Amino acid sequence: MRQEAYFCTVKELDELGKNNIPRQLISHTHLIYSSPATLAFNSPGAEGFGVKRAGLAVPDSVMLIVSPGCCGRNTSVLSSMRAYQDRFYYLLMDETDIVTGRHLKKIPKAVAEICEGLKKKPSVVMICITCVDALLGTDMERVCHKAEEYAGVPVRPCYMYALTREGRKPPMVHVRQSVYSLLEPKKKKGNVVNLLGYFSPLTDDCELYDLLHGAGVKTIHEISRCKDYAQYQTMSEANFNLVLHPEARFAAEDFHDRLKIPYIELRRLYQIDKIASQYRAFAAALGVEFEDEIPRKAAEEAVEKFREIHPDAVFAVGEWMNGDPFELALALVHYGFRVSEIYGTLSGENFVYVKQLAKISPDTKVFSNLEPTMLYYDKSQSGVNMTIGKDAGYYHKECSNVLWNEERQPYGYAGVRRLFEALAEV
Amino acid sequence: MRGLRKYLTPFAPDQSGAVSVLYEFGGIIVICDAGGCTGNICGFDEPRWFESKSALFSAGLRDMDAILGRDDRLVAKLADAVTKLDAKFAAIIGTPVPAVIGTDYHALKRMTEKKVDLPILTVDTDGMELYDKGEEKAWKELFLVFAGEKEDVILGRIGILGMTPQDISDLRAADRIREHFAAEGKTAVCFGMGNGLDDVKSVSNVEKNIVVSPAALEAAKYLERTYGTPYETGYPLVDELVYDMDYHGKKVLIVQQQVIGSAIREEIQKKAKDAKVTVASWFMIKPELCSDTDLHLRDEEDYIRLVENMEYDVIYADPCMKRMTPEFDGIFVDTIHFAVSGHLAEMR
């Protein structure tokens, strides 16, 4: 038996085409290997934001997790964080609940009991349900209405349906809709914009704030910067939404349908020239011109400075970081570095980067963290001396690693600058 | 309200217990889930997962797999993995999804055996029971499948049954138990923590078994029936857990798994016969290990009322339970139970 981790070079992938991706790189065709490099896939809440944490993005909200005990087990990691203390409650299901559905009748009383025990009435009680209720076909909207009438507080559903993670509306898409569903229509203000997509703010020094201010925007809302429920409600005054993460698309469409707020989508990129052209297109849509020379230059200088320190950097790029590993790998190769390995999940959307990589770095190997043979991953022949991403760091423990999974979101030129500053420091 | 938790996060579920038992035996372990249960087990309930590589997998079930009951896909995925990995057996561990769709584990086992040339274990856990239930099933299945022919007993060879991080809350405890017995010229075989599948196969050669967790009691009885191996219950390292104080006339509450709780009680009563000691547990209470005052706790309210009404002087319990009874003004002895808090004793 060959004890070797499966991989494909980007050249091979390009030749196969996006309709013939090897099944070893398609997660639903094989068992999912579980290693510390895949923890964020199996349990998004274990690192960063999963459904439970994201569901509490509404200020002053609490969450009731209605599920078998196993689904709420790791929540104690979150509960130990100051921001989430006394915000998670559990209604544990047993076999009889599954057979009779009696747990649904308990929810209104449980919500009322939780609210009675709190010093301050919560702004909303999020009811988090899991795969079990997905299979039972529970109408959680109806249950939430009942609970809302009984307890006298807004109650909203939050679907942690891992079974649907590769479907049309995965849990992290759904939860983005849920957290904005409490907004009520308000009179629009021409100088207010919402940034949608992340559950934590962009880094304070991101040029996007200045560019928007320069275009006449006075107030930029992000849900994570809302201090209280009243401020959260002012998000419905926005003139338009900027969608910075594709998983917020459905939420943006909801905004459009319900609150008549249109949206523009921007991507997070690490190729400086592509960032510039994206900003140009965005400015043209707004009918303005952006002055982005200074942040652009700062990003270019950071790349240059890193190149001076580490001219021979050979990267492994993982997927558990703030970026698309294929796009970031392409950016690194464009900047003149070698990318030996990528650990990522291929999709139609990022195959475009594979095509470009195939031309300039055909031997770059693509692995799937989730493939069973990753148990035998051997780093010895990789030549890697620097890694980006928690998973890449796991495979190459002896190499310099930048986790690049901080909660403050890197974006635009500032993201590139910060990444290369971080790489220069390790 | 029954089932409502305001202070404590849910305890380790049965599927985590089953994995905890089988983790070190060199098999492919497949959690029959969509991914979240595997994340919970690996990222939280299995502290050894961070220390070394293991062949642990999620079945990666999707909605249509569950709706259409596509067990054949799981079998095909497992058969494919077996061709690529070195493994001594394959174990399929249940979760709420197969429980809801009524997966027939016997049929699944037979289907898999036809496609895979390895011993197959299935554990019908459902994520709604507690870890000890899953452990109990896994211990029984393990010995049922792997325990070999009767061998001659080796004097001084002691089997330790029930050792898992969930029960013992200390990853180094097995080493210390081996040292403890080595000092007496004996050999301790800690099944599941340091001793592998070969020792399971030759389980009949131990002089006796010591059961350190109620979850392993049924397995001990099975081994007694099958090989005549006697067993006793107790925890060889109990002296590490007993707080040094004057217990005379004191009312003591111990909240732990039943074997460790009873072992602590025994030690306390050796120091002070007049101490009134109650053992309570969130987990299984075996009648044969039970004293009249022992209690089973189900909901948070059970514990809160017990402490409020019984005026204990000393409480042995996991520190995460302190906040449930802020008025308690006696001595609280931190007795970490991994299955309760997810913390290991050495992390204190």
C-alpha cells in the first residue's frame, strides 16, 4: 500500500478542466479526514464564526440551542469568552422528543424562563436548531412566532443544518439572513452604507473606509460595530449595501426585497492590480473617482520589503485563513515567489485562478485537507519554508507561519500590506 | 424545566464516549454524521486528537443521503478508504442523523463486511445519551469482536478497564497507574490508554480486572463469564484526588462518575468514619456499586436543590459547577471531570 497523500498539480487540473475535477478533491465523494487542519471545516464554530456565534451578532441577543446534547457540547469554548458569557442556553432533546416533537411545545416556556432570569430583556432570542429538526421538517418560523407571542420578545430561527452545507443555502448563508431579519424599514439616507459579509469589522486602517468617505459617505455600518440594538436598527437607513463575502449575497437580496436597499458585491483579493481595477469599477458605478494611490503604494512597498528580506520564500498556502487560497497563491506567484503547495477546496468560482496559475506555476501541487490519504501527508520533498493559514502551519510545523485568520478582517490594499508585514516579521 | 440548561453546557455525548474507547486501537473510525459531530468530538471531546495523527473520519452525510437512506454510499466511501489506509479494523459510530432515519446498524455492519476485508464494529450511539452509554457499548463491542481464545493467566498482570480521558480526566494517569503497579512488581494493562489491540486479544491472561468506570462494568462481567477473570471496582490513583482535611462529622457531597466518586468516599471514610458522604452523578448509577445515599442528577435544578437543602460542608465537583450555587460557603474541592467541563486535570 502506497502511503502517500493524493495531490494534483495545477497544470494537471487545468488540463482536466473544471468539469473533471478528480473526485479525491471533491469532498462529498469520500470520507472526510479529520485532523486539526480540518477542524474549521467540520466545526466552523471551533475557530472563528460558526452559526452559534454568528447568530449572536445582533447586539444584546441571546441564543437557545434546541438540539441533542452533542450539538451544543463544544459551545463551552464560546461561553468562556467574555462577550458570550450568559448568552447561550440549551434545551436538550431526547429520543421521545424526536418521536413526538414535544420539544417544540417547550420552546415558548423555555424562552420565557430565560428572559425572566435575565437582568436586561434581550433584544432577540435566537433559536438554534440542528440536523435533527432539518430531518423532522420542523416549521421553526411558526414555533418562533408562538414563542414571540408567549414571551413578548422577538424570537428568530437560526439553522445549524450541517447536512445542507454544500446545498444552495448552507448554514452560514442562512444565518446571515437571520441576523438582518430584525431590521425594520426606515427612511433612506443617501450617505449611509452597510458593509455585509463579516461578523467582525474590517481592520481600522482599511482604505475602503477612506474611499467611501471620499465619495461622500458619512456613515458606514457594520453589524459588529453596532454598540446596541438601536444602532443596529439604523442599518435599514442605508442607501446601498456592499457585499464583501459571497455568503452574504442572500442576505443582501433580502435587504433588497424587504427594505429596498440595493447591493454591490466586491471580492477580497490579494493581487494589487486586481484590487485597483475592482475599485475603479466600483467608483464608476458610484459615479466618482477613488484616490487610492497612497494605500496602493503602501501595499507595493510592503511586498517589496518582504522580498528583500525573504527573496527565496517558498510558500504553502492553506484554506483556513482570510482569503481564497488559489487567489492568494496566484498573487504570490505574480509577486515573484514560489508556491509549492496549496491546501484548498476547488469550486467553479476559484477554478479561474487555477487556469492562471497553470500558466505561471504549473508544478504547484493542490491537496485537499479533507481527503483520507492526507493522513500520510509528507512534507519532506515540498521545499516549503513559509506557510500561510492554520492548516498549512499544521503540516509544516517547523516553517515560519502566518495564521492570517484574525477576527479583524483584512481587505483591499491594507490587507495585502498587513499580510506582507506579518510575513516579514515571522 | 426538564432539559433546560442555563449554567452548564451539555455533557460529553455517547458518540464521544464510543470514540474515546476505540481511539487508540489502530482502526479507521467513521463518525456517521454531516461533519458537526466529528468537529465536536475531535475539537473538544478527544484531547488525544491534538497530540497525534489518527484515522478518524466523518461520513460527510448530506441531506439527500439521509432522506434516501443511502447507506451504500457510506459503505463505498469506507471501502475506498480501506484500500488507501493501513488499519486493523473499521468502526462506524452513530449520531443523531442515523438515529432519526432509523439506520439498521446490524445491516450496515453486514453490508460493510461484504465489501471490506477488515473486522467491522458498529456502535449505535445517537448523540442524545451521555458518554458513558457510548463507552459501555464500545467496550462490549471491542471485547466481543477481538478478545481471543482463553490463555493461561499471568500472575501479577492486572487489567485496568474503563480508562478513557472522559472518565479519568488526565492523559498521564495511565502511566502513573503502570508505575503504581510496577512498584508492587505487577504489570498494569490499561486498555485504551497505552495498551493496544494485541492486549485486547489476550485479555484472558490477566489475573484480574480493575474497573475504574461504571461504563466498563458490563465488559468486566462479560470477561468474567467468558474467561472466569475476576474483577473489582476502584481507582488506583484515588489518593491524588482526596483533599487533606479533617472530615470528622462533616457532610460531604461528591459529584463524579460513580466509581471514582465511591473510591473518594471510601478514602474519606477511612479518615473519618463519622463523615456522611453522598455520591451523586450526572451519569450512570449502577445498582451493584450503589450505597443507599447515592443519587442520580438529571437537571441543573436537581443539583441546585440538593446543595441548597442538604447543607453540605464539603463538595467535590468539577469547578464549572461552582457558579450554580454561589451561596454555598463550605469547601469546594475542584474534582475535574472531563465529560462535564471538557477540561483535563493537568490543565488546572
